[in-house]
Amino acid sequence: GSFSSDEVIRKRLLIDGDGAGDDRRINLLVKSFIKWCNSGSQEEGYSQYQRMLSTLSQCEFSMGKTLLVYDMNLREMENYEKIYKDIENSITAAHEKISECKKQILQAKRIRKNRQEYDALAKVIQHHPDRHETLK
């Protein structure tokens, strides 16, 4: 079945705990922000600030990657739908060709039957004298 995005996030958080991917980065970012707010010296504040920037860029990179994968999946789905339609059309065309061939077979059988009847009649006729002989 299909999940809503909230369900997916909830499930991932349950499985992930503190997080291993994006969730962990966001948790780290929040912790860094709290440390930065509580930092005493300017150097400590600056290093926390750098750490936050680094975590943010990791999050952005990860989000970009996710978007690319999402776009790729959408294109792939469109591609599969096109292939599916092509296959459906091929199947329909094949059915039409089969029914056309069946008609041709019936016609050929009819022609063959007629030819056999003509041949049989011709043999019967050949046994009898022609009109000229009969008139004599």
C-alpha cells in the first residue's frame, strides 16, 4: 500500500532512533545550535558556527541527492508507462493480425474446396462425350 510522507518519516524515526542519515544530521544541527547559543568564548562560538555550516551543507547535499533520485524515479516511471503502452499496442496489433490471418485461412480453405469440386466435376465431364460427338 502507499504510505503518506508523515508515516514514512515516523517509521524512519522509530527504526533510526537517534538517526543515522538526515535525521542524525538534523539532531546534530540542533545540538550544535544549542551549544553555539550557550558558548562562552568567541573562539568556541566560531568553531560551533563552522560546525553548523558544515552540517547544513551536508543536509543540503543529501537533500539535493534525494531530489535527483526522486526526479530519476519519476522519469523512469514515465518511461515504464510508455513501454507498457507500446506493449499494449503491440498486443492489440498482434490480435488484429491473427484475426485477419484466420479470415485469410477460411478464404483459402473455401477456394481449395471449390477447386477440388471443379476438378471432380471436370473428371466426370471428361468421361462423357462432348456435344459434337453427341449430336452425331
